[in-house]
Amino acid sequence: MLRTVLTDRFSLRAPVVGAPMAGAAGAALASAVSLAGGLGMIGVGAGTDPEWIAAAATEARAGAAERFGIGLLAWNLTRRPDQLDAALAARPTLVSVSFGDYGPALEPLHHAGIAVATQVGDVASARRALEAGVEVIVARGSEGGGHGDDRVATLPLLQGVLDAVGDHAIVLAAGGIATARGLAAVLAAGAAGAWIGTALLACAEALTPPAARLRLLSATELDTVSTPVFDIAQNIPWPPDYRGRALTNAFTGRWHGRERDLAGSTGVSRALSDAKERGDYDTAFVYAGQGVGSLSRERTAGQVIGEITQGAEALLRRW
């Protein structure tokens, strides 16, 4: 068994946390990751209602024997404080509060005895998180899928964060880690574990629609782009520092680099919504990281976690 400060702190058998991917990581995926020995997370989007959070937490707890987490968007909590209230009421093992000012959420979460994680994209942000009292600091590199700071790649970021705060916090690596070799590499570097998202997107338990799964399974590591165009088109007020890495398609081909024109275009939001309903992912978005090239078949979350962790242990023993 791969034992680290992460596995010791949260009583895990695998040094893996499932990324809280809104729209993909629901109760079933969170439970499956936790049952496989990792820590499964439920992803909360900007418009997620507290009733959905409560129901997902109840389902996850029933399936995962109390061990699961919830991911919140820091920038959204001023608009939707009810999401934080729902997360507090759910009493998860871990709450991730990322992409914005997580400070106001720290005191109520810690008062409730809930550990806090946040994703960082530079060393200075890691130092601030440590000083604020964040227990789990996720060094999320530009290779990662979905939203994040895309300025620094995973390996140089991880090295800097470990040097800065690695003796005082649980440091996880995120971005491009989708196989046993990736997990072995970040553990060898000194990370306490990996924060894995893209590798789980095509799992049977994920909420990912069938047509999106097909796109994921046929994509290569070259088929993603970090872009704000889907947020602009949907009028979702993500802070400009955080872009979304998604599979390239006709929509990104048309609008990436033409964000000003897109902001003034009419009917685009409805076109995106209609495309998603039709399963037309030439227009609709599929957020995924550069690790997508390693996906070749649909697996269960248990299979993914097992293959990654057992393979990483074998590699580390051989090395």
C-alpha cells in the first residue's frame, strides 16, 4: 500500500483525491473513488442548488461510509452563500474552496471540524494558503482540465510549492496525472498524493453524457485548449485569472482568440445549451486536461484507482 501523510490524515488506502468536477463528479463517482481507497469529491457548479448538494452528500455518505468531500467555487460563495451552508450541513471529510477568496469560508469550516483544501497556481498563493490555515494545498498545473490558473505547468509548480510549504501542509499534485507513471512521478517528487480528474471523466459512475464520453475516449493529448470562451458564451462570471481547459471543437476553433467578438454575439448561449441537449459536442463543451490522451476505454472508478495506484507502487518498488 502507498502510505503518505494524505492517506494517514484521512484513513485512505490510496493517495488519490478525485477532483470535484461540476457536472461529472456526483455522488456515485465520489462514492466509487472512496470505496476504491481514495477520497471522492462532489463537484458544485456556480448554479448548483443546496438541495442537490444535500441529496448528493446523503447518497455519497450511504455508499462511502462517511468518507467523501465537496468542492466549492470561492468566487461564487458571495453570490451563493447557501452552497457553503449546505456543505457545512453535509459534514464531509474535506471541503475544497478554490478560485478566489477562500478566507471567509475557513472559519466556519474549521469550526465544524472540516478540513479545507484549495488549489493554487503559483508558489506565492501556496504560501498564503498555508498562512491562512489551509490543510491541503493542491498544486494545480496548467495541464489540468476544467478551470484553473494556466500560467505554470504541473512539474515546476509542484517543485516550488513543495519547497515552500511541503514541510507544513499536505501537498497534492494536479494536472496531467492520469496514469500510474504520473502518480509515481509526483510521489517520488515528494507530493502526498494526486488530485485526479480527467482520468475519471469516462468512468461508468461519472455524470458525463454518452456523447461526451466518446469524444474523451477518442481525444489525444493535443486536443485541448485553455480558453474562457465557454464561460463568456454562457455569461458565467468566472474571474479572468481562471480559464477552462476543454476539448477543442468547432466552437473553440471559431471563437478562441476572438473573445471580444463573442461577448457581443447574440444567441450563442442558447446555441450552446441546445447543442448540449442534442449531444452535439462540436459546439458544446467537454472540460478535460492533457491527460485525456491516456483514456482508451470506459472503466469503473475502482478500476482506474486500482490501476493507477497499484501500477505506481510497482514502479516505485522497481525504481
